[in-house]
Amino acid sequence: MQQAEIGIIGGSGLYSMPGLTNVREVAVETPFGSPSDPLVLGDLDGRKVAFLARHGRGHRILPSELNFRANIFAMKKIGVERILSVSAVGSLKAEHKPTDFVIPDQFIDRTHHRTATFFGEGIVAHVAFGDPVCANVAKAFTDACHKENVIGKQGGTYVCMEGPQFSTRAESNLYRSWGADIIGMTNLQEAKLAREAEICYATLAMVTDYDCWHEGHDDVTVEQIVAVIHQNSANAARVIRATVGLLPTERTCPCKSALTYAILTSKDAIPQATREKLAPLLDRVLP
């Protein structure tokens, strides 16, 4: 039975979802270990929602320590079809000011130590990732920002860096020379895994600072980030709630069939243990 249709992954500053009713916690185990925190299930304006604190309540998990596979697999296991991700980011362009929201449509990977696929162990799959976010969810984010009278800019490139340190000035200026818009430490792996799981995914990125490139501003500090997050967390919660209300019940995007032509391994060559391990992902395409 589907326990939730929409997943919300809350980043820095969003550790719970206001407005949930009929709330209950569920500890979901996966073949990849435990998610960052128990999933908080509930109803939000008539929709079944699952909330996950990305870094755990109390913000205790580094970006590089996140069990991305467990987080996304847990969402898939309980029936989630769309994931709304919230994330704090630095701005790489003057036009993206602190407290603005950006809904990126592209990513650049600058991570080095992370696993971002469910496949292997006898099964090979290559999903299309030219358009790494769901256009329908991204549009709903943008429309929700307008509805709530907050600045939300659709489109842009998110640089996903390893962290936990912030950028050097040379790195920040390099990313700016590439035309990138924002920089963060978490969302690319989520997007890749969501696509493999045939879950729609998009990011609501909250700008907290100008990284370290802007001569007119001090270098980014945790104190500065926290101040902006506290100022804007209520807006983020309002936008998420409005987005949930704007999402249609039926999916018409290609995300829902991302695995249809992605698996290269012959069905009879897939080890039974791997087939069973990945059953929530494979049952639709390998009945």
C-alpha cells in the first residue's frame, strides 16, 4: 500500500514540515542501510506526504556522510512518486541575492567520494540525465513562489561540491567563469538516484550568501548562513506547502519511465539476490 505520494527532503534549516496532520514516524530499512532519520508521514492539504530531515534532526550528518541511496530508496519503498528537495546554497551571480530562491535545472559534479547509483552487483543500467530535474515539479516550485510572493527563479546551474569546507576564492571564480548560478553540497546525488528510482525530483534552493567571490561582501560563514535560514525558513515551508497543492495527481513526465530502456543486462543474467534487493525499482520493468 502506498504510504506517501510526495516526499519532502528538508535541508539546512528545515527540519520539520509545518502543517502536517495525522503525523506518524516510520523507521524504513533499506538494503543500503538506514536513512538520515525516521520518515515523518502525514497529510498536507489532502496529499499523503513523507518528510525526511536530510542531515538528521539536530543536523548531525556531514554532506559527504549522507546515505543518499538509503534516503531515496526509503522514499521509493513507501510509494513516493515525487520528491521536493529544499537546500541552502551559495550564490555565484550577483542577481541571486540572499533570501532568493533558485530552482536549478542543471548540475555540475565536483564531488569525489560518493556513490550515486543503485546498480552494480550484476546489473548494469544507464538512465538519461540530460535534463536532471523534473520540469513539472520545477514549474510547480516556480508557480508556488509567485503565489506566495517570494522571489523564485526557475533555471540555472547548481555546482555540487564535496565540502564540508566552503570554496576557495579560486574555485568560486572558476565556477563563475563556467556560468554556474549556485553552489551546494548535496543535491546532485539525490537527483541521480531519484531518476534511477523513477521518482520526479526538483530542488528549491535557498540562497544564503555570495560564497567568497563577491568583493562587497564578507566571506561566507556559518553564522551568516544560519541568520538567513532563520529569516527565510518560514517562506520555504510556505512554498513547499503551496507546491504540494499545485502538483497534479497524475504524472505525465518521462521520469516515471526512466528505466524502461536503461537496463542493459539480460534478465536471465541478473543475480537473484540483486533482483530481490532492488525489487522496488525493478518490479515495473522486470516483471
